[in-house]
Amino acid sequence: MRRVAVIGAGMTKFRRRMLETGRELSFEASRMAMDSAGMEMKDVESVVMGTAPDAFDGVHMKGEYLMDGAGGTNLPYSRVYVGGGTGVFVPVAGWWHVASGMFDTCLVVGEEKMSPLRPHPQYAFWSIFDHTIERPLGVTLLWIFSLEMRRYMAVHKVKEEDIALVSVKNKGNAMDHPCAQIPGRITVDDVMKSEPICLPVKRLDVSPTSDGAAAVMLASEDVARKYTDDPVWIDGVGWNVDTQYWTNRDLYYPRYVEEAARMAYRMAKVDNPRKQIDFAEVYDPFDYKELHHLEGVLLADKGGAPKLTRDGVTQRDGDLPVNPSGGLLGVGNPIAAAGTMKVCELFWQLRGEAGKRQVKKEVNRGLAQAWGDLLQVGTVITMKR
């Protein structure tokens, strides 16, 4: 198995109702990633696209529709999708293209255009529920997330104010991200007084509906060293899928995320993640999910993540910076592109190219994680200098 490096990254702005098509967004992110790597299309041997159901872009056969924008024309091209976990799974899919020896380079693209749906993408999500035992309840993903958040709070005796600190932190971090959709200086009181959606979930607990794309360029070791003296290595990948019947699981803990993390840690030879992972970009479509996932990737004890947040450990200048990019809560959440944005952030942070977002401590290894579908998919990638 060959070593695989990330040698370039790029992303578009994340916004609601972008005028650009999905093709154009894919092209912009791909072009930036190639420019970052110093490559042209002739240097790309394969393309992997990550993108959500056709309904989001409002087109049929969406993978084929996006192909030329992502640079996949006349090249080996594949599309992967595992819900919100896609953004991290797509570079994992690109990794095995190169690690296997099949290709020397792979352009990895995550794209989403959620805006075309009227009035909200929740109507597309509704179709994923079991038609017999779930849809009659009138269930939505937000409805389930509120149950999960409440269960997490009940088991660990966590206050809403402690969870709101995550939104405050991430939106503040996003103030330094040039692509951010909803950065802001807010307070816990702002979160607590924001519009109720499905209690305890409130407006400022939730990431926005977004359009956008992100891309990374992967290369084998010998090719990577031709383009850069400072490659960032993918040293661990992991994924896991639990049962789709979320009613059969205790929602207080994401076991599927833990299994994905353990898979990645075994590959990376990480046996003490709290000592060996310097910073993390964990999936935060809701503020409580950052805490949930921080525990799932074993960077906090069960129920221990709120204290880390309260104590400032997860701040950009803390001992374990979490979502220094601003995360989904601040930068935005174009589903299949959101995790890829986090992989881009790992690349920029590890290269010391994150600008005002650069974490204060020296960093040698980072982790990106995403989560999706019916509270069942975990995807994890670790990268190091």
C-alpha cells in the first residue's frame, strides 16, 4: 500500500442560493485545488466526486451532470455518497485510488447545492424514513436531532448553555474564514433567545442551508515530491455504518463514530489520541454534535466534552483546538462539501497556511470527521506533516 499525500486544496464561498450552478461550483473548487498543487488537468489521472441526492441540485443523474465541472470528462470518474459523512468519505475514496497503485493522482471534489429545493431540504430528507413505522409520525431530521440532543443532555446532566458555547466559539472562529456564510460575534444569551425550531434545538444551534464546493488534490509519494517539499500525508482512514433504525439505539453516544475513529487510529498507529491528535475538525451541523462527536472520536470522555469547551480547551489557542475553521455552524453546511472543507482546513493548518485561523500551538497531526444519514454513518481521516 502506497503513501498518499494531499498537495493542494481549494473551496468556494459557502452561501445560500448561490447563482453558480453545481457544475460551476465544482469547477471553481477543483481549479483552486489544482492551482494550489501546481497542477493542470493533464496531471490528473482520476476524479472522485461526493454529492448528495439529485433532488438537492434539482437535476437527474447528478453525478454525470457534475462530471465535466469536476474535471472527470474522459477520466476514470466515480461518485460516492454516505449522507453528511460524504465530505470526509470522498477523500477516503480518493485515498484508495492512489494507495492501491491504480493511479498516481486523484482529484477529490465535494459539491452541494441545497438551495434549489422549495421551501427547505427537509422535504427531501423526509423520503429516507421508513414508510411504515416512521413517516406516519411526521418525523423530520430536526425532530430526531432534538431527541438526540435531549437524550445527551439527560444522560450527562448537560445544560443548554454549555452546548450554546460551541455555537459561540465556532461562529467566532468563522469570522476569520474568507468563505464563511454566517460568522458572527454572538453570546450564549443570543443562542438561548434565538427562534425555537424543535426544542431544545433553536435557530442559533443549527448550521444553515448552503451551496458550495471544496476539493483536494491527492498524489502518491513519488509524484507528491515532484510538486512540493511540504506534503501533508493521509495516515489514517476509517468508516462505519450502524443500523438505519435509530429507534433501536441509545442516542446519547455515537458508537459508529467511535468505530470509524478506531479504524483510522489503527492505520495511523495512534494509540493515545488525546496526546497524538493536535487539533480536530469534527462535524458540527448542530452545536451539540461537536460535543457528541468529540467524545465519539475518543478525544473526550463520555459526557466530558462540555467541560473541555467551558474551560477553553477547544478554543483556537487551547490545548485541543476544535473546529478552528468555524465549522459548519460558522462556515456553512453544503452537505457533501462540508466534510471536505474540514479536510481542506487540516491541509492548511498543517502547512501553516491558515492565516488568521492558524492555531496557536505547533501542530503535526489533525483529524477530520463527518457523520450522516439516519444517525448511522461515521467517517474519519487523520493527516500529518
